[in-house]
Amino acid sequence: MKHPVNQQDLSARLATSGFRFTPQRRCVYDVLLARRDHPTAEEIYSRAKKAMPEISHATVYNCLDALVSCRLVRQVQLERGAARFCPNMEEHCHYYCDKCGAVFDVALTEGATSVPRPKGFKVNYYEIAVHGLCTDCARNKSFA
Amino acid sequence: MKHPVNQQDLSARLATSGFRFTPQRRCVYDVLLARRDHPTAEEIYSRAKKAMPEISHATVYNCLDALVSCRLVRQVQLERGAARFCPNMEEHCHYYCDKCGAVFDVALTEGATSVPRPKGFKVNYYEIAVHGLCTDCARNKSFA
DNA sequence: GTCAATAATTAGAATTATTCTAAATCCAAC
DNA sequence: GTTGGATTTAGAATAATTCTAATTATTGAC
């Protein structure tokens, strides 16, 4: 199952971490799957509002935290300010354009990337962020 | 020069990115060098205030941004909320304990870690964050 | 050294991002 | 069907950062 798209699958996945299925969690997850542009909680809130006008900020954060806990979504902090969210759970790193703010997922080839593991530390997950200029911004550097 | 500790060196380094030397920048940099615990801007502010009681939040942010721009300091975002700052410019990644908040620098052995480089993207720097439980917290899991 | 131009600092306000609160609602299990 | 706990809601509260306008400091030209 790449992404749990039906209610049974999503509900089961949530349950593995002790969470209940709710229409709001479904909605927030759908918003993330629909457009993979690494939106902030605020952006997710306004997109979710189109389908569920009653949804609140607190609920969006609650849903995101639940989805992150059951490993359906990754939280990504690329800069000062708002966190971003990403439903791509394949091994990948994030390329972030410091000029235009674009985020690109780049797959990590199996075994090519090794992270040192000091003994004793229990690793949960890791996040690799590469900062710089995207192709477009690098080309138009002079017009900054 | 591992860290520019005297005024001439710090001034010269700031100048390479078009910044001026100021006592506030000296002070903020000294605060970071004095205690390598990856403090937030707020923590840096309160430590800096001991030496310069007049320093303001805006100045601390300005100083940090200048130091980051001229590559004397790294800004690190490990979680939702405040950014942290680190004067260690050796190649290293950050181990972050999601329970107690401790941050550990772990050196990246030369060549061992490779990050994929999509062509066109102009890399400035990259950041590797490993999340999990530190040795102490992993041991005391049951007392969470 | 003095001066002008510009960068940097300051206090505090403003904004942005996130969390908290208390009441209402929902769901699962008995 | 009742109970308990999880979840949602609106809105307040807090935390983190940025902005503003006035002042001060630093640099480079003279």
C-alpha cells in the first residue's frame, strides 16, 4: 500500500499509533496527497477549509501531528518560520531554493547515503536538507 | 584560522560578505563560541545581555543573520518553533533527542556521506538532522 | 582627524506560527 | 443507552520573528 487511500486503510494506520479515524484527518491527508508542494500548516488549513469550512487551526495541527506520528507524513523545517509537510515517505532528501522557496524531493539511492550512528542513540528518522539556488534562480541570478 | 577570535579576523570575515564589524556581532559570536549547546535566538539574547545589557532582539537576529551569511555560524531547524545556532563549521550532522531536546554534533567522515546532486541546482550547504532518543532517554524509556 | 553616506542598533509595535483552554461533540466499549 | 476518553471548535494566549522610525556607529573620502 503506497498511500492508504481508503478509509479502512487510513483508519488502520492511525490505530497503530493509538489514533482514531476522523473526517478531518482524512481531509488533511487528502490535501497533502493532492498537491505535493510542501505546504505549511496555514496553507493546509486554507486548502482544507474548501472541503470542510468548519475546520480549525488547532485541528489541522492535531491532524498533522497524528499523521506524522503514524508515519504517513513527514514534517520538514527548511528555514526559520513555518514548518512544512510532505506525504512522500520514500527515502528522499529536500532541495530547497533559498531564493524562490521551491522544494524538490530527491530520492536517496539505496545505500549511497550513510549517516553515522553513534552507539546508544536510538534513531527514529533522519532528514537531509540541501540549500541553494534552483535551476531557474541560479540562471537568473543577476536579476535578483 | 579555526574561529576568528580577534577583532581583525572577525572584521575581515564579516567584510567578505559586505558586513561591518560591530561590538554586538562580536558579542553574539562570543556567546555562541562560549557554550556549544545550540541555543535559540532567545537564549543567545539573554546570554548576550549579561555582557551588553542594551542589546535588543532585533540586533541579535541581525547579528546571527550576518554571522550565518559569512559562514561563521550555522542556523539549524530541528523541530517546530525556534531556530538554533551552531558555530561549529566542520562537516557534521545533528543528532536531536526528541524527548529531552539535547543536540549532539556528529562529524561526517570525509566522503562517507554523499548527497545526490540534481544538475542545475546550485548547492550552498546542506544539513543532516537525525531524530530519535539519546542514550539516556533511550535507557529510561519506561519513565517517560 | 572631520564629514558625509550608509549600515547597524534600539525599543517597541506588529505580525506570524503555534499552542492552550474550555466547552461541545463524537465514538467505542461496556 | 451510558460512560469515558479522544477529538473538534473558536478564540485567547504565547512564542518566534520581523518591521518601523528614530538614533547611533562605522567606513571611506577628503
